[in-house]
Amino acid sequence: MSPEAKAAFLAKQGLQVSLAGAEEKLSQLDRGHGQHTAVDLGIPTMRGDR
């Protein structure tokens, strides 16, 4: 394998590793998105409204 071919091969492997990491991070973010839910805090009242 020529040095140029080896460099291209290693660059491709590096990009594949980076892509896999980015896809995993996006997957984690997608899974975590559903964990946040709205909380009903009620209607604020003034002290004289009780």
C-alpha cells in the first residue's frame, strides 16, 4: 500500500469514527428529549386572594 493510499485509508477511518460518535451523541440527545415534561405550577395568587 502506498503512503498516499495508507493516509487516505486512515483519514477515512478517522471520519467514520467521528461520524459514529456524532450519531451516538444525536441518539443520546433524542432519547433524553422525552425525559423533560411540563409541570403544572398552578395560578399564582396574591396574599390577599387566599
